[in-house]
Amino acid sequence: RKCTEKIKTWATSNKRRVIQLMKKLQSLIIGILLIILVTFLGVKQLERSTGMAGAQVVNIYNWGDYIDPELLKDFEKEFGYKVNYETFDSNEGMFTKLSQGGTSYDITIPSEYMIEKMIEEKLVQPLDYSRLEGMENIDPRFLDMSFDPGNHYSVPYFWGTLGIVYNDKFIEEDAMRKWSDLWDPSLENSVMMIDGAREVIGIGLNTLGYSLNSTDDAELNEAVTLLRDLMPNVKALVADEIKMYMINEETPVAITFSGEAADMMYENEHIHYVIPEEGSNLWFDNIVIPHNAKNVQGAYDFINFMLRPEVAAQNAEYIGYSTPNQAAMALLPPEITEDEQFYPNDELIARLEVYENLGPEYISIYNDLFLELKMYRQ
């Protein structure tokens, strides 16, 4: 009997030890699984941010709302890539991130003056034309520009202008044809001004008949003096908010880019866009391959995909900006391509200027003059 009790006690004791051991083993397994999960998620995040996923991921760095999302899905489906799409809100922000080198992208889409700077800083790769398909679709007028002679580094994506939008319920058509019309005393506290140094100083320079890229101190000071007289008419200096102000008819006139104007006109039939007679800015956003791209083949596949006429046409209709793809023009509705405010003729284009990279000294001068105008307005 005592022997039986000892056996039971021994069995109970061992059972407890086994249960405790199983619990410890279970905890260990759960801990290992958690470590594996965290490591997996961390690697995936690293792949997304640095391009470590290799040939199966194309990392794209672009302006916000600057491509038809359906095209990204089509690209992924056709080529088998996973697109990792990140956005920036300024050329300067994009440049800073790329120059720091912590993150690699396969594609980015800067503006003309920033492309020139990125070439100088060796932040973009020269293009291998043997790997490009569809460059013949690009309008020759938009190739071989001063910021990238010979297009050795960039492929045109979109182009447009800076101009004036107005609402015909408040302003007559003939009353808004020139930059100088903005100085009309009847527009006191009515003009929504774009918040950009090159754009605002450029309006003053254009109005006086000077170059948008002036580095003449006397011309710049004359332009700022003229712009001080405009400040009573300026309701606010803003960026994205301009669109809603105009659509909701909270202001009668604004300065904006052509693509933004197209969105406003779509939402409100009383809004019109004008390229001022004195001339204005002709801007370009081009596709480049950053110097540290991980998936160069994926970058060329994306560029070639976007060069297809049907793809470029779909993208242009979705975004509202002007396409440089002349083969795509035939696929767009005539009411879009025949509007000379969005597809200006050669005579009008001759009055437009592309922003040049003025170098650190004069970029700083333009910024200081713009800040002075802001303070003067207050």
C-alpha cells in the first residue's frame, strides 16, 4: 500500500514537472515565433523603404496625385513587379532626401531646374538609349531643353504653364488678359497668390518685360518694388488651398499652374485659365533614374510603359496636365488638345521661359526678396 502511494506521488510529481516543462517549451516557441514575425515585418519595411526587395520591386518617388492609380496596377500586372509608391510635395524636399542617401528609389520625377541641379550633383544616372522604347513619341519641341541637353538624363513626363484663373461671374473676360491686370484697384483683397519665390518674383519680372531667370540686382529690386504695389490686392499666399477657394467661389481670381486650373474648370464651369500676354513660366517634370537605383531594369520597364501613347493619353486625361507625347495627342478628346491655354501654339510658347538653376547665391536672393514681400504684406 505504501509502495502504491509512493508510485502515485512519484507519478504526480513527474506529471507536474512535465506540465511545467511543456509550458516553458510553449513559451519559448511563442517567443521564437514572435521574433521571427517581428524580423519578417522589419525586413519587409526595410525592403519598402530601401529597395532591398531587388528586382521584384520598383520604388517610385513622385508628386502626390500625379499618376492614374489604375496605370500602376496595369504596370504591376503586366510586368510582375510590386510598385512601392511614395510622394513628395516639393523639389527641394525630394532633393534633400535623395542627397542624404539613406533611401534608394528607382524612379523619381523632378522639375526642370532641379534636374539640372541633380545632374550637377551626380544624383541621376545617364540614360541607356538602347534600353528605351518610345522616345520617338515625344514632341521634338520638348526635347534637348537647356536643363538637360540631348536628354541624356531625363524623359519628359508632363509640362505646363503658370497663369491666371478667374471666375466670369465676377470678372469679365477682357479684364483678365495680362499680368498687369492684377494691379487693378477693384481687385483689392481678391487675388489668391501662389506661395512660391520663383513664381511671385517671376510675375514682377514678366510684367516689366524681364527674364524669369534674371540675376540683375537692379531688375530684381524693380520687380519687388512693383510687387509691393500688388500686395493690397492679395487675399492670401497659399498653395493647394487655391483650388477649393476658386471652386467654391470664395475668391474671383488666382495664380496657379495649368493642371490645377484644369481641375478647377472641371468642377466649376465659370472658371477660365489665361496665359498672360507678357509671357510666363513653361515648366517640365521629367522622369529620371536616381544614381543609387536598385532595380534599373524595372525603372526602364516603367519609363517604356509610360511612353506608350495609350498610357500617356490615359494619364494626361486623368491628371489634367499637358502630355509631351505627341502620339498620345491623337487619342485625347479634341476639346482638350485644341485648347490653346493648355496646348499653346508655337507663337505663345516662344513667349514662355523655363526656370533655370540660378545657383545657391541667387536662389537665396530670390527667397529673401520673397520673404521681404510677405513681411511687407503683413
